[in-house]
Amino acid sequence: MLAVDRVREIFADARAMQGGALERLVAGDVRDAAEKAWCATKRATDALILACTGELPETTGMTSTGIRLLGERNRAAENLVGRYYTRIGHLHGECFYEGRCASQDTERRIRETIDYISDAESLAFGES
């Protein structure tokens, strides 16, 4: 499979995960919605890193390092760094793992994950 096809496949998976997050949110399962939105964020970030470096991160730590390094080299990617770390901390850590999901901020971040995916996709395909 060509790298660009793999990148598109991973972005499609990210969008599917985000769709699942919104379904769980509507169903009232904020905790599961937060984790799905986090997974969508990670998949989109992995796709961006693959598009920019030719390498797919194997671990979350590698994804975190990869987006940080991209942000240091690219002003447009820098915008994603804070959004990535907010999602890993808030959606994945506080809400999913600790069960602290009651803030309005949680729902907003879940819904806005689609914007993160779109921005990462635009960067990956040189549209920004």
C-alpha cells in the first residue's frame, strides 16, 4: 500500500472514531465518548506524522514526541500541539481514566475533535 493511501486510511479511521464519540455522547456516555474522541485525535496525529515523516508511530509516546517535533519545525503544526496535549490530558486522562467528565469543557472538546482531524488532514496533504 502506498504511504498516501495508508495516510488516508488512518484519517478515515479517525473520522469513524469521532463519529462513534458523537454517538456515545448523544447516548449520554460521556466517558466513552471522551475516550473515542481521544482515539480519533491520536489516529489523526499518527496519520499526520506518517504523511510528514514516512514513519508511523508505534506508541502513544512516539506520537506525542512526533507531534511536538513537527510543531517545532512547522508553525501550522504548532497549533495542533497544544490541542493534542489538551486532549490526551483532559479526554484520556481526566475523563476516561479518572472519571472526571462533568465539565462543559469535556463535551466541547469531544465535539471539536472533528476540527482537529480536519486541520491535521489539511496539513498532511499540504492544504494549509
